[in-house]
Amino acid sequence: MLRVSRLTDYAAVVMTCIAAHPHDVLSTAQIADETRLELPTVSKLLKSLGHAGLVESFRGVNGGYRLARPAREISLAQIVEAMEGPIGMTECSVEGQCDRESQCGVRGSWRRISSVLDSALRAVSLADMLQPPRPAVATVALSELKGRTHA
């Protein structure tokens, strides 16, 4: 099964929480409470997200975190990259990561698949994540999937 790590999933939850309060600076405790995540986990996530330039922090009594730019300008891909590094299905999806690149017969296919995944994650903004899911999109995807399994 392909999946992102639990911390990456939680990072998306934290970012969505912050995005839901675009004019506020939220404390780590507020974010932990609203997301129902442990405070040390939220602190760790915010540190990584801050290093990636996705959130900015403010010190002091009214300190906390807010998005570094509007939610529509932050893609899901940027959140994944902040937590996991470059997006790729295999090590060879990232240039120079495999010593067998020159003689590999499937590398091109994996790179094409990784490119599609990357594009899909870049097409979803943090603002999109705040919207309720659209059933019509899920229905289309399900019907396409069914069509492929019967072919």
C-alpha cells in the first residue's frame, strides 16, 4: 500500500487547522487542542513546517503560528516535501539517487508515474483541503476505476 507517513498526514491536519483561522496567530496548545494531537507532536511538526517556510512563528505572550502565505498559495505537495523530502515513487524518481540508473529498464515508467503524483499533489491547495469533498468527483473516479477493472 502506498501512503504518506503519519507525521505527514498530521502536518496536513495542522496546516488545515491554521488555514481555517487565516487572521489569527494560534498557539501550539490551541493547535494541539483543535486537532486533538499531542503537544510534542504539534511542536515537532511546526518546527519542520517553519523550516520549509510554510508557517511563520511569533514570540511573546500572544505568540504562535500562522501561515506564511495564503492557503491558496500552499500546495499539498509543499507540505509533503516539508515532511518527506522530494516526491517520488522510487529512489530513482529523484535524479542521482540510484547507482543503476544507466541500465534500468523501468526507470522511465516510474519517473512518469512520479510526475503524475507530483502534479496531482501540486494541484491541491491548502484552501482546497478546507472544502468539503465533492461527491461527483469521487463518483467519476470510482466509475473510471470500475471501468478499468472490467476491461
